[in-house]
Amino acid sequence: MSGLRSLSSGLRALQPEAFGAEPSGERLARIQRSPHFKDGVFQNPGGTANTRPSGSALDLARAFFDKDTRPVRAPHGTIPVHPTTVADLAKPPVSGLRVTWLGHSSVLVEIDGHRVLFDPVWGERCSPFPFAGPKRLHPAPLPLAALGPVDVVVISHDHYDHLDLPTIKALADTDTLFAVPLGVGAHLEHWGVSPDRLRELDWHESTEVGGVTLTATPARHFCGRGLRNTQHTLWASWVVAGEEHRVYHSGDTGYFDGFKDIGAAHGPFDVTMIQIGAYSPYWPKNHTDYTPLPGAWPDIHMSPAQGVQAHLDLQGGAPGGVLLPIHWGTFNLAFHAWAEPGEWTRDAAEEVGQAVASPRPGEPFEPAGHVPTAPWWRSVSHPIAQPWRRPRPVVSAAAVERSEDLDFAGDV
């Protein structure tokens, strides 16, 4: 036992700064008072979620090295990043709402005179180590310093592809505020963010920054950065409401009934930013076996079809509402084809007549104006096995009873 304690102490001593810090003191006490914290961990809506990818270690290794699928998990050419300039973002949006997808889940939203930056990741890898872990497939569309002043940075949860140490340390030297779920503030303070610039929220709590209201809303996911996953930091989706406009950012989440509740309480939305990537291959090559393949995360990530359904549940499908797919294109985090999330979201949305924005990384657009829809990824992606008669989306066991809500015309 003493040998194990020594090993554990040695590993803790080697933890890189990127691991962050555990909540303690009053922050931990507040976590323990949360109605969503039970038995020492935060609880997911809809019951316990399986946070481990499906399949054995051997299954995962075989899938990772599969010579047929490995080449398609990355683009075969240079991703066409929009050459965003300071001038692009200096001129106020005509409609009062402009959205700039910066890659993965990083989005700049200019809403009713305020600038909100979601899940900013400018680092080269979403990893605690500079030499290992998923590496960017395209450069950041513009330097972080060229983004200009930001009123508030919103973090959905503490995973490396959403909470990035070098980015936060750069922003710590600015005047921006940070809106984060419970417990995540411990990481930011550890990295130099002043406590008076933190707005740390539980689900259904709100804070005002200038003229916008930010509300943390439920999501079905998990947390963790260090050697131990204590589940002591919360994950969240976010609603941002200005005087004239409303937007929603899903963070990472599996599909659940709570989208309808969020839509009823806070919708309709002008834009929903919905996670549709890194779900792993739900559809095998023959499109007849609906069992998730190795690496699938049916409880904590959404497939493209589920993402479209979530948008509709949220009342994002109201007149003028636009769906912006996020969490894809920038990092290779799953076994599906690199361009599959963009392609299949486009397909699923067309079947229900839903507008989907398809901007290149860094391309600003106004939902009330011209919305980019060209499938830019096709110029650099390998051919995608597209099941135009798509099988029913795979959902978690907890969602089987409501699976009819996820059907689309043409299911086989």
C-alpha cells in the first residue's frame, strides 16, 4: 500500500499545469450544496450516462488502425480557412447579430452590441502535453489578439478541446469576464484569472454582463482533466439573451428530453450552435446493424440527426432560426470520416426543411442576412459513404422510448 501511495504522489508531482486545480473551500461547499450533486458527483439529466467509448481496448485499437477508415478521418488537402481580418469584425453587424465559427466549438457571437466568445481554443493540441494528443487540422483563422475586446468568455466544461490553457492564460491579461459552470473557476484561478472576473453558475442560474443575460442550462456529458476524474466540475449548455436576439450553445451533450424544456423556457433562438461531431461511427458499412461500433459515445455526444432534432426541440427551427454545427472539422477525435458530420447534418436538415449554416472556419455571417451554405469540405475530403436512406439514429438505452422523435423520412 505504501508503494502505491508513493507512486500516486509521484504522478501528482508530475502533473502539468494544464491539469488545472481541484475545487476547494467555499467553491467545493457550493458544489456540494447543488441539487445536481449527489453521492459525490454531479448527476446527468435523464440518469447516469456512460462516459466510456463502446468496445474493448482491442476493439478500439483495431478501429484506430483500420487501413480502410484511418485515411478518411482527416482531410486530404488544406482546409479552406476564411482569411478573417480585424476589419471583418470591427464593423458592427447590420442586424445586431453576427456569428463567427472559429473551428471546433469556438464561436464569437456579436449580439446586440456585446461580444461573447464560446469555448475558445487557440492551442495546437487539445491535450495537457505539447507533444501528444489530437493536433489542429487547420490553423486558427486569426490570432487571438486580433479578435479585439471580448465582453465575456463562456466555457461549457473543462475538457481540453473546450478549455485550453494557453488561450485562457492569454485572456487572463485582458479585462474580459468569464462565465463558467460550477467548479471550473478553480482551473481559471489556478491559471491567473482574478476571482472577481469569474461568474460561476449552476444549471438554471443566470448572470448579466452589460446588456446580455447568460444562463447555464443542462447538458448530458461529464468532466475531467487530471489523473483522477472526481466529477467535481459541472458541464453546461448556455443561453445568451440580448435585447433583441437569443442564441444557444450546446457545449458537449448527448441527446435528451431537456432540450424541449430549454426551448420552452428560453426560446425561440436566432441561432443554435449544436455539437454534431466526435460521435464515432454509428452506422456500420452495410448500414443494417444499428449497434454502435467501437469508440461510439451515444450517451454524451450527438450524431448529426440527433443534433438536428435537438435544434428543433430548442425552438431553433422557428422562422429565421439557423443551426450552426460545431465540434467538428478542427480535431480528429473519433473514428468517423472527417467530413461526415458536416455532410450528414446537411442531409438531415434538408429532410426537415431546416436552414443550416456551413461557414468555413473564420467566416462571419449574420443569420438575418446571407447564410453560407456551400459544402466547402468536399474539396478536401475523401469520398463519404453516404447512406441517403439513413438508418434510424442510434440513441442510448435511456432514450429508446423516445426514439420515434429522432426518426427521419427515408429511414430503413
